Amino acid sequence: MEKHLESNLSTEQLQDELRNEHSAFYFATNVAFDIGYLKVNINKSDKENPSELSLEIERLYVVIEFYGKGVGPLLMEHAKTITKQKDIARIWLGVWEKNARAIHFYKKHGFIEFGIHDFLLGVDVQTDILMQLIHI
Ligand SMILES: CC(C)(COP(=O)(O)OP(=O)(O)OC[C@H]1O[C@@H](n2cnc3c(N)ncnc32)[C@H](O)[C@@H]1OP(=O)(O)O)[C@@H](O)C(=O)NCCC(=O)NCCS
């Protein structure tokens, strides 16, 4: 995990991500502090994403005390709103195969599985399930 945090979530890496014109970041706040975070990539093509017109939910996190209180659905609705505004017909994401809560959440919001993708967490190979929502 330390290796993963160092290589994928270091200050330098996050600064690079903030400069990427294809990415956008949103925060849910409850007046005093942030309680949720959404990062999306718009029309960024890579091998998982052959379609040009798509939005990737790369990160969607809610502070644990706020699980089940509507923050996750609010950020999901925001992602859907962006796609409508930009006339994008597909949202996709990768979710760790053992993350049952998130998989249930995405299914509840209309996502279906379309593949798998292995990724390295430090030195461990992990599997993500790829999910998508078409014609939002
Ligand atoms: C995923 C996440 C954003 C969803 O937000 P949330 O506020 O928890 O979402 P909700 O409570 O609306 O939905 C969660 C659903 O999972 C269900 N659930 C809870 N634990 C579960 C489990 N172990 N297995 C299956 N479903 C589960 C809940 O009952 C709820 O379903 P319901 O509305 O049908 O009852 C939030 O849980 C989170 O930040 N998780 C940690 C970060 C993460 O995993 N992000 C996704 C990375 S791809």
C-alpha cells in the first residue's frame, strides 16, 4: 500500500493530475469540511477506453461517517449531469472485485459489468471489474 501511495498518490502525481485538461475534480462539503470526492476523466482515450466519447469515474470516495447519507448518490448524479451537459453517452469505471459495497452501489445506479482489468497494488496483482453505463 505504501508503494502504491508513493507512486500513484504522491503530491507530484496529484499536481500532474490537476494540470491534466481531461480531468476534473469535485468535492462534497458539509459547510465545515469535505465529505466526498469525485475525480472524472473526460474523453481520455486509453486501452480500457476505446470509445472517444466517454467519462471515466476514476475516484469516488465518501468519508466513512457519511456512508449511506446520500453523498455517494449526489456525486454520482453530478457525474451523470456532466455527461448530459457534454452530450456524452457512456460512463465507465474500474472497481476492485472485492469491494462489494461499491459494486452494489454502481449496479444500483445502472452500471453493468463489461470486463476485468488487473492492476498492481504495490507488488500485489489485484483485479478490477470494469463497469459501464450507456445512454445516460
Ligand atoms: C462507494 C461509495 C462512494 C458509495 O457511497 P455510499 O454513501 O456508501 O452509497 P449508498 O449507501 O447509497 O449505497 C451503498 C449500497 O451498498 C450496500 N452495501 C453496504 N455494504 C455492502 C456489502 N458489504 N455488500 C453489498 N452491498 C453493500 C448498501 O446497503 C447500499 O445499498 P442499498 O441502498 O440498496 O441499501 C462509498 O461507500 C465509498 O466511498 N466507499 C469507499 C471508497 C470506494 O470504494 N469508492 C469506489 C472506488 S471504485
